[in-house]
Amino acid sequence: MKLLRIVFMGTPDFAVASLRKLIDHSCDVVGVVTAPDRPAGRGRKIKASPVKEYALAQGLPVLQPQKLKDPAFLEELSELKADLFVIVAFRMLPREVWQMPEYGTFNLHASLLPDYRGAAPINWAIINGETETGVTTFFIDDKIDTGAIIYQESTAISEQANAGDLHDLLMDQGAELVLKTVKAIESGQAESKVQPEGRNLRSAPKIHKETCEINWNKPGKDIYNHIRGLSPYPAAWTTLINGEEETGLKIYSSTFVPANHQLKIGSVITTKKDLRVAVRDGYLQLLEMQLAGKRKMQVSDLLNGLNLEKNAQMV
């Protein structure tokens, strides 16, 4: 079995798990490509990506190109003489990059392709109420997430899991699949199959601010899934109208309580420790939320300092 020289490309924590798995199993990682350092946090201090921080701690060469077609970057990449590129949570690669290594370039995607192609597969799987998802490794081609599938592994999505929970689960499962894929390619046992195409494929486009706004006119279960599919980041949001005041707020967790009622949709019902919002088929009991300019807190704590009028509502 030939030990392949690997260049790893990735940026966030999700990618670190796969890189760590390769290093821990003595794979020959000869370089790492990640995003340039960028301002982050309230102080806007320049910060390295999680992948860069881990790679430097391991003594690995790190490349941080602004443009992936930059001739200087392509030359540096070529000089690493890699046999295989492994991609986890990185940018779309131009042909000049993914065609470079002899054994190809494969990507880890956090869905069971061909469903949920796109930037946010974890969020959309939960938002859409899926009960199963998984991870896929596939060889990269000219389009986004359309290349030939190497391996897939599925996992159940619990009804209580939020996007953060599923992220961590798929991060670890994906790292194992990346290692399995590398070993299969090294041993010459990796077989790939063209992705099936269909009319009803689910997509996973990038999440925008308007995506996160809660539509209180939807069924309660859909709103519940929307909230957990965006928690803890970027978080579902809504507007609280309390008398003459309008306040933006983020909602991080809730439960749906089916019920019949005659209340106006969006009406807020509170006790000393409980806050519910009327929806068309019951109530959303809010558990954790954050008022604009405040810290995230449990609803029971938030209610201690929030005077809600009887006609308060969410819109």
C-alpha cells in the first residue's frame, strides 16, 4: 500500500477534526491550505482559522491564498508534490487546483448526497424536519457537490437535536469517513459512483438574515424545527411588540405544545416563569432567548426584568 502525500484544505472547527484524525493515524500530510487571517469578535482582532492554529501546532506548512488561481499559490501548492487533496469545509476549488494531484481531490460533505447540496446542509436538514442525514465523501468536479460518491454513512437526527448538536455528531462521523476514504484510495480499493439525479432533491443554500426570521403563521412543529435548525448560530429571530416598543430578539430553544385556542397568532402568554407564543395549532413555549443588546438567557430569568403588557405579541 502506497502512503500518499496529502494536502488538506479546510477552515473551521468542523475541518479540524478530520485533519486531526489523519495526523493521529500517521497519514502523510505535507501541507495545509486554509483561509487568510481575518478580523473576528467585538474587538475585530486579526484571528487565524481553527485549521491554521491546529496545523501550526503540528508543525505543518500552511498556505493562505487570497485567490485560488493566483499563480504564486499554484506554484507553492505544486511544490508540495501531493498525491491527494482532502477538502473539508473550504471554498469551491477551480479546476487548476482539484485536477493537480494524481489520485484526485475528494471532499467531505455533511449530508447524504445528492440531497442537501450547498453551504448549509446541517441547518436545512433540521429546518426541514428530517429524521436522518449523514456524511458523504466524493471526488470534486466542476460543479458544487455533484462529484462521484466514494462513501456515505447515515445517522439519525433526534427530535431534540439542534444544529450545534448535529454539527458535532457529523464532525466526528465525518472525520472517521475521511480516514476511511484516504485508506481506501491508498490501498486502491476506493470505488466511486455517479450521483443519482432527481426532480425532488433537497437543497442547502447559504443562510441569510431573512432566512432566520420566524414566520409565526406556520404550523408549530415547523417553527420548532426552524428554531433548532438555526441554533446556536446564526439563531432564529423575531420582533416583540410590547405596547409602543418594538424589540428584536433571538430564540435559541423552544418546545411545541399542540392545542386548540382562539388567540391571535403571535399573541404572547406569560406566567412568572413561562412564556408561550400562540401559533395556529398550539403554542411555542420559549426556553432560551436573547433580547437585542442583552446576553442570552433562560426565559425564566429574562421574565424577571421584562414587563410584558397583556397585548404583547411576536411578529
